[in-house]
Amino acid sequence: MLSDDGRHWWDGTAWQLVSDDGLWRWDGRNWLPLQSSATSGDVPDGSAPATDIAASRKHAEQAAERARKDAEKARKDVQESAKKAQREADETANKARREADETAKKARREADELAKKASKDAESATRASIESQVVAQTNRIALRQPVIKADQASTDQTFFKVVVISRRGEWMIVSPKAEWWWTLSKWEKLVATPAELAPTERPPKSLVTKRLASRAAVGELKKLIAVHGTLDLAVAAATGTSYPMHPMGAKENAQLLQTLLAGEKVLSQCVGMKGQTLVVTDRKVLIIKTGWMAGSTLGAKVTAFDYRTITSVEVRTGPVMGAFSISSGGVAQRDRTYWGMNPDDAYKSPDAIPIAKVQAPDFQKAAALIRELAASSSAGTLGSQRPAPRPQADPIDQLKRLAELRDAGVLSDEEFEIKKAELLARM
């Protein structure tokens, strides 16, 4: 194959120099006819060019240079094509990456919106559930929210209420004006000449337990009513306090028993939502919490506050619910919400108790008592009631009190055995 300028011949492996007349080619050693396949009869006319090694070498070098340039040009073309392809590939990849990022951002925004909506829905459902529990429990709290008869609802009168008449937690069911009491089978007079009519309804069976006061205890209370005039004054005389004394749950009672010191006197106890209890003694204030809503599914939380460190006591209420809170040790008071939405809510906080609005008056009375005792402690008038160091409760006395709680139905036999084993282990 001849080159474009007719000066070189490609034999399939290398370029060979062509003579000026175009009939011969130089293979590096000899001049050969341009048509290598020519026979002797096809030899071109004329003589082959004189053997000129220098000229042949020059032509060969020129041919090699042209070949090198052609190869360099081809390499540059290939590199340029490769760079162009790389640029196009990079642009395509960047475009795909931008599109993927935008798609991911859009998906995240949509997921965040769905998550927020789901959170709001869950919060609404939780509030609705807790509110229904509040209503249900408020209806069950006979002390503050007794059942209303249909024919008495218009006059806003209730047909019974529950009153705690002893420090052991015994209670009795009485009429609204506390002139009749329930004897497990019928209503009987609590005063000699009652001014109100006897109720006709039967109290709920859930209130008829072993903790109901015996006839003997009611008989003693009748004597005190005859002396003091009213049930409230008689109960205050019997218990040694005129402050609220709500019935406590078995678990809360057991925790209180373990916490009280020898000779320590309970002045008031108020039960809030889910059985969370405020106990005011002559030496300290206790907040007792049990159950999963308090963050203690299998155990209990008992927080004690010394009167000398209490800085503030508050009772806050809303349209339906509220919270009792106490601040101690110079810690800044934090707002407490009823709803259990975070670790700082009134249900789980060790210094707060969630309450229903109808429970607020009793908690206000207890708060007033705490403020009075804290002020007395600051003035130094409470020193005689707070010995230092405080003696530990006698295990024998505690065993006796545990037996009383078991006999009263507050503790089961199994719970009694567990507590007894704990006390014996300390001896």
C-alpha cells in the first residue's frame, strides 16, 4: 500500500522507501520491484536505483519520524477522547448524585412530616387514654368523688362518702352529712337524731373490704361524736389530727411502714392519681410512688424531704387536673405538667404528684401544714420533735405493725412474709 505522497510502501509490517520512478522499493538491504509478487517477466524496465545507504537511511528516518508523529497524534487523540469521555461521565455522575440527594431530601422531609403527624396522633391518643383513666379513677375515689344518685343529681348531693377514722387506715362509709353509716348490710344512725334521711343506695362492693371499721371502732367514734358534735371533729380527736387522712394502697402502706422511724407520727396523708401519695409526719414529708406510670413497674420510689430544706410548696390546678410539687435544698422549682410526656412530668418526678381537680382542696390543706412545719423548723421550734441522731425503728415494733396491716387486710400473707424476712435479716 502506497503512502499519500507516493514515497513509501507498506508491506504489512513496516514502511519501505519507494524509488523516484515509483517502480522500486527498498527493504533495508536491496531494491525490490514495487510489486513483490512480480515474476521475472514482470520486472520493470530500467535498472534499480543505485544503492545509496545514506539516502536510504535518511528516507527511513523520515518515514520513522512521520510514523512517530502519526502515533503521537493518534495517542493525543485517544487521550483527548478519554478526557472528554471522563468529563461526560463525571457530569453524568454529578447530575445523578444531585438528583439522588434531592430525592433523599424530599423523602426525609416527607418522612419527618409523617413522623410529626404520627407523634401528634400518638400524643392525642395518649392524652385521651390518660384522660379516660383520670375520669375512671376519679369516679372510683369515693373519698372525693362519691357516686351521685340519679334523683339527687339536680341538688348536687351525693349519697355516701368514705372517711378514714384511724391511723391504721380503717375507713367507714357514711352519708353526705355523716349522720348515717353503712354496716355492710344496711344504713344505721351515726348520731342520735339525724336530720337527713337515710340513703337508699348500696355503696359499691369494691369499698366493702377488710379495712372497713368494726362495730367496736364505730361505737367508740359515736362516743366522740356525742362529745365533739360532728364526725370531722371526732375523727380529728381519734387520730390526733384535723388534716386529710386518705386511705392508702397496700404497697404504699408497706413503703410508709419501712420509712417511719420509732415514735414518728403521721399528721396527714393525701392520695393523688394512680395511688401516688403525700405523707406529712412530724419529722419529714414523704412522696411515695409505685407502678409503671411512676417509672417503677416492680418497685417503689420513696422521696423524703426535711423541713429545714423545704423552700416552697405549690398546688396547681387546671380545668380537670393539676399537680402538687415541693421544692427543697435550694433547687429551682420547675413547672410540672399532668400529662406523662417526658421524664420531668408529675407522674415520674420525685418531688411532684399529679392530682385531679377535686383532690386539690385536701392537698392545699396538706401544703399549708407543710409550710407551717417548715417555718417552725426554720425558727428552731421543731427541734424537740427531731432528735439527732434519729434512732432506727425497732424491728420488733415493725413486725407488730406488719402483723396489724396483715390482719386489717392491707397486706397479703405473701407480702407479710416477704417484709418479715427483710426485717429479720436486719436484726
